[in-house]
Amino acid sequence: MSSTPPEDPQDLSRRGFLQASAAAVGGASALAAALSPLRELDPDDLPSIESFFQKHYREMTAEEREAALERIRESVAKRWEVEAEVSDPSPRDGVEFVYALNVSRCIGCRKCVHACVEENNQSREPELQYIRVLEMPRGTLDVEKSDHHYEREEVPDRGHFYLPVQCHQCADPPCVKVCPVEATWQEPDGITVIDYDWCIGCRYCEAACPYWARRFNYSKPGIDREEVNPDMAYLSNRPRPVGVVEKCTFCLHRTREGRMPACLEACPVGARKFGNVLDPQSEVSWILRTKRVFVLKEDVGTLPRFFYYFDERYPRGGAAPFEEKTGRDAPAGEERR
């Protein structure tokens, strides 16, 4: 008996994946039965024929990309009566973005969390957040002892320090490796992106991420008309449907145009720094050269572009985050110079 050789994983596309799945169902009637749950979806959630069968982002011509942007504009206008400016900014030559966060300054106010939600058109009901601020007991960097559901009348709390975590834009991202349809990839400026029209919602990337940075839309994202940010980009903060994974993109619709991420602008204590690490005159380059810098989970080998560092002197008169119990400023094995 002859058998069909397995498809080369490198040749697997979203369209091929769907076609193979349909063939496995066997027959038009069986396929119709398999797709019957789609009848329960809100009509606004159903993709158009053009968007469902459009090419992978990296295979699209300039004309095809403009057509995709126009479909997004029309969809936003129909759903929210908002005139959106949808762009597709490209990475700039000679630019590699990194983030540096000053742990000795962060006060755990979560203003960055809420600014990110507003900027990136994230669901409010149910609420979906890209940034988690971990409240950490002083003297340890064990995230298992952290609490990101903390509620306090005032922050910071003297017995804790605060560790914001979001997509670390790894140089060797495990999320990219596990995607079966190449819906996520790394751009030349270091930003890992997602083609939301290509994502099949398998959540392999979410499981592979060691930083809990990806979010899955279990239900239709809820956002009111007055909350919609009309400044959108195809690979960034355009509205996402139910059943796809999304995450932080370093606000590429802003940063590729020379602006700062929304979370940085919202920080009231200047704990967040962002810029081009390939520019030796940039603030982030100076920080990486001169500060006590570490990354989370260095042992997993993902090479994050999200760094944490400490001031030489600590504002607010407190001890360094690890000083109270350990007598040192950074955990053993985590410090980089």
C-alpha cells in the first residue's frame, strides 16, 4: 500500500494546515458539521474571505499589504464607528531595540500596565494585560514567591520590591520555534511579532514562553468605542479577534516612528529606559556598560532584550532589593557587567 510522504514542516502554511485538516474530516457534509460551531459566533468575529485566505505577511506584496490595511480600517469603522489610521512601519536599518528597567526605582504603581492596555487596544472585558508587575519579598529573586495580584493602599511597601515582566523580545525566542504555521517571527530590530490573521490559536507559543508574556483570547475582546486607540499598526495594536494569541511588541507603531513605548511615558519615577543598543551614545547602551545588570531566567538561554538594573544609590532611603537578607545587591549567578 502506498502512502503519502509527510509534508516538510518548512513548507507548512496556514492555508495548507487548514486544507489538511479539512481533508482529514473527509467530505463536504462532514466538514460542514465540523465547522458548525462557527454559526454561534458573532458575525463581527467571522473573517472575510479575503482576510482568511490572504498570504502570510512576509509573502504579501506592497499592494496586498495596503489592501489588508484597508480591510482593517473598514472593520474598525463598521464595528466602532472610528476612523483608524492603520500603518505598517518597517524596521529601521542599524536599530536593535532593548529595554532596561531600574528595579531600585520601580514603586509598583502599575501605571505602565494600564497605559499599555489603553495604547494597544487590549480587551477591557475581560481585561487582558501584557505587563505583570510582581511584588517580590526583599532578599530573593525567586518569582515563585512573588504576587502580581497585590492590593495595597500605598506603594511601595517597605518589605518588598517590584519587578515588571512583559515580552522580553528574546534574541533566541522559543515561541517562534514552536509555532506550527510560522505565525510569529523575529524582526531585524529585535521585536518578535505575530500575524493575527495567520495565528491558529494552538497556544504552543504561550506554553513555550518562560516569561508568561503571551495572552490568549478565550472570548471576544471587549472594548468600548471611546476606548479605541485609532493609531494602529498591522503587526502591533490593531484589534485582535477571539481565538488568537497576542503580546507586547515594544509599541512598534510608536517606536519605529521615533517615539517611546506607552509604558515608559506613563512611568512616574523614570524606572523605564528604552532605545537602540547598536547606538553607543544611547542611554540603554550606557546603562548596559555601567550598571549592575541582570536578566530573568538566564539559564534558559533565550538571550532577552529586556534587562533589569540597579542604581548605585537608592532613592527613598531604602536598601537594595537583595541587600536586606543577602548582604549583596544582586543574586549570585544573575549579575552581568
